[in-house]
Amino acid sequence: MEKFTHNSRAFSLLIVLAFVATTVSVVSIFIFYQLAFEQERQVLIEIVGIRNPFVQLPIIFLCIILLVAWILYKSITANRLAKQQSEQRFQAIANSTLDAIVCVNKAGQIIFWNYGADNIFGYSADEIINQPLLLLIPEAFRQTHLSAFAKILQTKQIQRQIIELYGLRKDGSEFPIELALSSWCEQDDIYFSAIIRDISLRRQREEKSTQQQREAHIYASIVTASRDMLALLDHQFIYRAINDAYLSAISSTKQAVIGQEVKEVLGTATYQTIRPKLELCLSGQVINFQQQRILPGIGTRYLDISYTPFKDSKGGIEGILVAMRDITHRKEMEDEQEKLQAQTIHSARLASLGEISASVAHEINNPNNAISFNASVLSRIWLDTARLLDEVEAEMGSFQLGGLSPRRAAKKVPELLEGISKSSQRITDIVANLKQMSRQDSGALTEAVNLSEVLQSARMILQNQITKHTNNFVVNLPEPIPLVWGNYQQLEQVLINIILNALQSLKTPQDQVAITGTYDMTNHEVCLMVNDQGCGIISTDLPLITEPFFTTRLMDGGTGLGLSISDTIIQNHSGRLQFDSQEDRGTMVSIILPVYHES
């Protein structure tokens, strides 16, 4: 700092006083000696004896002056030493801090510069002392600084507060600083000191914190707005955070859930199923699985669930991030797609079977035509032959034809030929049905369908199965039964599926399968009822029988598609399937279809 002149002036005053005292003493002594030569020797002796006041007063005055001078000297020396020690302490303190400490005189020149200032601004003390403070201020702020500095010099008042602005380094780079300003006066001069802190790192941390807060707000907004159910669990499986979608699904509030265990919120049964997965997640594994749950807020749902380890900044596992997505609609679509795919495969198999049936029908039809023709020829031949048998027997005596007597042969052969003709006709009917079944189904529901004909065709196709399972198959339809609007082949498929299920449910050949029909004139609906005396359907399975792939005959080759496809076909016909069953007593399936109208 500058060497101030207060102590120097005091010391100069001390010298002046000593000089004045000495001068007065010398003048007094000189006057005394002048008088001594003019007076008697006695006077001289008295004077020498120091009894003369002209000698005593100067000496006393001189002693007082010297004493005052000594006291002033000691005070000045002590003050100078104290000031020197104070300056040394200030220098030590100033140089020990990382902040910059800068002192400036009223001319704006730097008069003190510590090591912290060296590090922050890049100037050494030798480079910056007596240089203008403007070197440390960016160009954009210099005019503002000069105006504020002039105002302070004028008012001699300064606001003692911490302010933030920008500084300028020796290399020309600007950086944010925090500044605490103070002032003091000495001998009517004003001086300023500033403690300056580089807050670049703090600004970076603040900006990073602000960015993190902004990101956290964005993440929180995303989590809140997400349709996925999100929650954070700690090591004890206690809820620490949860979003609105999760709360809505479990029909609860954040206050009621936060701090509660999973077991208390989701129930013991669910907790027991997911606990092994949660424990596995705490070991560092990401767990993904699907589960059907009953949630109070949204009912039964298929969920795609993910457990992800939630880690801190050091990589330690703090808890588990739970994410659940409702995939019920997707699951239903997948099931529907599987159902359609199964129906497509089934239809393709039926189409292949139809093509094979058509080919087989053609191959059977040719020899069957020959059999039918030959049977009719043989019948006519036998009529002529039978008239000759009596004459031959009268001439030749008794003989046999194929082990039969002529009389017995005359009775039996016509029966055999009639049996051949009927069997041939049956083959013809079966072939016709096979051809009907093998026709390509357009899928259009635009035909007026006679259910009696459909039932007759289905019965013909299933005749072998009917004979195999029961000797008590009854059909009782009203005549005439009204036509229905739909597709002949699809309705035939439905009747085949339902009748076949009824036959396969029978326990003995004496059990009956009865098919009846009614016409509801009020609702304009026709109802076919297939009633069997089979094993029936247990109550828990009854709601599932039209679900794709549900079957109780898996070991017997059942696919679980028959009733599912039948139900879809009847719904497409604007009709409905109804089931009424009792275990061990039988089942009644009602096929209800709207009546055909010309309009």
C-alpha cells in the first residue's frame, strides 16, 4: 500500500519543537552572559550557582521539550511498528485466501494486489500495481463502471453488498465474478478495496443444477402423463414414488400408498407370485414378464411388467423401478389373430378335404354308376329267369342255385338286387353331398337356406358316426320350416360340429340325440335344438366352451376350434348359440337364426 505521512508529520513537529527550545535556551544564556560582564562578580557566582532565573527557566523549558520529544518519538516508533506488523498480518491474510483482494485509490489505480488476484486474473503484482482498474473490466461494462465510480467519489457513499458481474483476464477471456466492495478515507483521500471471487465453477454447477432440475421436471411431467403404471420400490419393497396411472389402476391415493409395502397394496397372493422376481431384480437383473391381474380401478387386465434395478451415481442399487403396461387390447387382438389364423388353417384343411372329397366322389361315381346300371339289368334278367325255374325243376328235378333251392332263390335274389340298388343309391347321395361340401364357399350370406335340407345333408355325412355312437338318433322338425337368411355351407358346418359333439358325449348306444325345431312368429326366428343324453358340461367350463383352443378332448385329438368357429358363424348370421347343460345329464344346444324375408 502507499506510505501515508501522518507519523512523519508528527516527527517533523517534534524536531521543530526541539529546535525552538534549543534556540530559546541559547538566546537566554547569551543574554545572561552579556549582563554578567556589566554586573558584579557576586552576581556571576549566583548565576553560576544556578540560582538565577535566567538560567533555570531555559533549562527547565528545554528539559520539558526534550521529554515531550522523547515521548512523541516513542509513540511514533510504536505506531510505525504496529502499522508495519498490521500490514504484514494483512499481507499474510490477503495472500492466504484464494479470493482476489484488490485496493484502488481515488484515481482508479491499483495500489494492492494479492496472490489470489494473480491466479484469478493472470497478472502479477509488478505488472498491475499503479495500473488502471479498467484493465480488469470487460469493454462492455467499462462505461457503467466509470459512471458508478464518479458517483461514489462525489457522494463518498458506497453500498456494502455482494454483487455479481464479469471480469477480464490477462488472456482476454471474460468470466463471472462475485464482488464485495468497501471504502475508507485517510487524510481526506478515499480508497477502495474489493474482495473478488471467481464463480465460474459455481455458475457451471448452478447451470448444471438448473438443467438437472429442468430435466427432472420434464421427466416428472412425462412420468405423470404416462399411461404406463410406474413406481419406485426400495430394498424392503416399500413404495417410494408412484405415478397417477398406477394410482388410478389400484384405485388409491399417493398418501395411502407411499411408505406402504407391496404386500399391503397389491395383496398377499400377488406379492407371493412377484417376490422372487423382485429379489432377483435387487441382484442386478432386469426382469420382464407378462401377468394377468385384477386391479380395483380398471378390472382384469393383461400386463407387460418390467422390473429394472434403480442405481445411484456410483452404480449401487437403491431400489427397483417398476413399469407396467396394459396390453389387454393387444392380447385380445393377438388372440383374435390366432383365432382367425386357426380358422384359416381349419378352412384350408376343409378346402383340401373338399378337393380330395370331390376327387374321391368322381372316382367312386364311375364304378357306382356301373353297379347301379348292372343291378337294374340283373333285376330284369332275374324276372325272366324266375319264370323258367319252375319248368326246369319239373323236368330236371330238385337242384340248388348258390346253395338255395329255386323257391328260396326266387324270393331271396330280388331282395339282394334291391339291396344293391339301394346301396348304390346311397353311394350316389353321399357323392352328391361330398360334391356339395367341396364347393368353394364364397362367404356371402345372401342365400335363402332350408334348414331341413342342411340337416339332411349333415346327417348323411355323419351317418357312420351316428351308427357308431347311438341307435337312438331322432329328428323332429316342423314342416314346412321357414327359410333362413345365410350361407348353406357355413350352416352345414355348424350342424356337423354340434351334432358330432353331441354324439361324442354319449356314454352308451342307448343314449339319445334328438334334433327338434320351432318357429317363433313374434321375433321371426327359427330355433334348432340339438339335445343329447351325454356326460354334460361342468359349470366352470360352460363359459369357456366357445373360446378358441378350449377343449376337454385334447388327448382324443380335439382342437378346441369347432364351437368357436360355429359361434362366429352364427354371430355373422345375426343369430346366437345358447347352451344349457347339466353334468352327467346331457346338453342342449340351441341354434337361433332370423327368418329369411324377400325384402
